[in-house]
Amino acid sequence: MTEAPAPDSTALPVSVITGFLGSGKTTLLNALLAHPGMGETAVLINEFGEVGIDHLLVRKIDETIVLLNSGCLCCSVRGDMITALRDLFLKRVKGDVPPFARAVIETTGLADPAPIIHTLMSDPLLGARYRLDGVIATVDAVHGEGQLDGHPEAVKQAAMADRLVLTKCDLATTEAVDALEARLRRLNPAAPLLKADHGEVPPAALFPAGLYDPATKTSDVTGWLNAEAYAETDHDHGHGHDHGVNRHDDRIHAFCLTFETPLDWDRFLRWMEILQSARGESLLRIKGILDVAGENRPVAIHGVQHVFHPPAVLGAWPSADHRSRVVFVTRDLGQAAVEAAWRAVA
């Protein structure tokens, strides 16, 4: 296994902002667009009219792109996201737009973030130019409980997130906020839970969220994986709590498997292949740092359902702990079944 090339250090980071209808995505985005720390950012949205940028608009570059006084580019996606990202990068290369250093994509309220992640992982042209930094999910403190109860899309958005942003806390009771926080921590133990202050969250709290930290030019293994968070929560969170009937998040399982001895790479690949082929739709997200037999540096793996990013050999272990840790976020697939699949490939 050879060290991954430098795409993580040269490709442009992409963050996806998702969240259910009315959960505050656009309010958060408006605040980010006005923030001076968001300069050199390209933001892809569905329509300019949905984002209050008129007072921020400096000049219109073409019918789909405006340049804001904060330094952000705002691109209205009228067709396919892949085409929009490609075209925007080409304009960047030609000098038709300023040389942005980050892209942010706002999804619709009912959108599944998985296809966007799939695209960034699997499209060869995009993969050479962009890399996934993280998924940010907004959750409405007033209506969040009902949305999680009634809409599986809202649960999936929150479960797949790298950052959770709780909005409208000033409009909700303290008891409601506390209950929703506890529910989100069971649903997604590893994601930092941030509270928006009148729709605002400092950009530094949201970016970067990926494996590679551009500030230090190194891999942020601890922050990206956050494996320790799973030791502090009840893995089988569908039990032992006073849950309502048919709660969609009772179908979600979040857990971390730790391996004390180096892993055989071929066995690990067979394990992943079995899970993908048999239960790929259930694998919402997999992250891992592996101690592979014969390799003295850690190997990072990242998958979403049927798609896996090429494994990356990192420069060094972040600490003296060289154990393999694999984080799973699954739907209708419990920890026992995943462990049984591992034993089956022994």
C-alpha cells in the first residue's frame, strides 16, 4: 500500500449544509456570507432569491454568479450540481472568478446528503479538484423533535453530519432544548453540537471538519474520527430510554469498533465488501483509522453506503495509541451484525 497522493492537501474542501425544511439553513448561510472570515468561499445554492444577499451584492459576474463584498462567490445551481462544480472550477482556472479556496453547498430541506457525498467521492473529475470536508446539519430547537419523529430524511441528515447546529434556541423552552440535545447526542455521538446565536455560528466552529487540516498541513485524525465520543454514549440507544412508538432514529445505530492487534488488509477488504454488497444502503457512513499489518503508519478509510474513498496512508499516528478504530453510522444494521460479519471472514 502506498501513501495517498496529496489530493487532501491540494483539492478544494467542500462543505455540505443540510437540514430539514425551516430548520435555519438559509439563515445560517446568510450569516456566513456576511462574515469576513468567509472570504475566498464559493457558495452553491438553489436560487439567489432564497438567500438574502441583495444588500451584500457587489457585482454580477454572469447570470448564475455574484461576488459579495465579504469575498464570497455565490453560484445559483440551475441544473446538475456536478456540472456547476466543474464549471465553477473552470472559471477559477481561467481567472473569470476570484481564486476561491473553499466551496459550500446548501441542499434543499428534503435532500438526502448521501448522493452529494457519493459524487465527491466517485466522480473522477470532481475528485481531482474537490474533497469532502464535512456535512453540517441544522436542527430546529422548536420543531426538531416532531421533524425527527415524522420524517426519516431529518434523521438521516442529522445522523450523517460532522457538525450539528441547533437553531431557534431562544424560541424554545430550556427543557425542550435539553431533550433535543440528548436525542441528537444519542443519534450522532461524534458530531460537535453547536447552538446558533440568532442564526450565527463562527465559521471556525464549522470549518474545517475533515481529515486534513489546511492550517497545520497535517491530518486531524482525532477531530475527524472522534472515536472517544462513542465510549460516552449508550450504543444501543433504541433501548433503555423512554422513546415513542415508531421513532425513526430508533433505526439508527452509531458505534465504534476497536481492534487491539494489527489488521490483515485482505480480511478487512473482504469484510467491507460483504457489508457493502449485502447491506450497502444501511451503511450511512463509515470512518476509520487502521493499524494494518506490515504498514507502520495509519491508514484512513471513509465510506458512504456503496461508495468508498480510496484509502489514504497518513504521515504519522496522532498519539501512542495505534489501535484500529472504525466508526459506523448505520440504519437497520446493528453492531452485533457488523461484528458477526467480521468473524465470518476470519
